[in-house]
Amino acid sequence: MQDPSAEQLRLLAAQVEKLQESTVTRQEFDQLKAQVQRLASRLDEIAPADQIPDEHLAIMSAVFAATIGKRFKIRQVQHVAEPGGWAQAGRVNLHAQRHVRRS
């Protein structure tokens, strides 16, 4: 095994220095975490998870109408559970393929 060159050591030292400059202290992390939790709780108060605002329904209706080419009425909206890891892996695999098969 060869010893690292001076240039390689200089590059490695520069990368280590960059990492040290970009680190976040534990106190900063805890402050950011608390702020995210406060924002999440405010968001739940403003728009509960089980309600969809009328503006969003209107936007969805307009997008669907533009896509399909005719007007229609949204009768029902259902929340879909977050997919598991296998479903996500399948979608990633599908998107990675060059030619998507359509049925």
C-alpha cells in the first residue's frame, strides 16, 4: 500500500476543516428541534390533518379538469396512508427503468 501524497493529505485536511466549520452544536440542534415542534403544533392548529381546505379542493378540481379536458365535481376525498418501504422501493425501481410499460 502506498503512502498518501502531500497533495492528498492537503485535500483531506481541507475536507476535515470544512466539516468542522459546518458542524452544529448539540444546543443549536435542540433549539432547532424545539422550533420545528412548535411550528408543527401551530400547523396542526391552523389546518387539522383530517380536514382539506376548500381552496385545495378547488385547485385539485382545476388540475383534474385541465388534465382530463372536461369539468366535473369532486364527490369524495380520502386520505391515503403513508406507503411502506416496499411500495416506495417498487416506485423507485419503476422510475429508474428507461421504458415504462403502460397497461
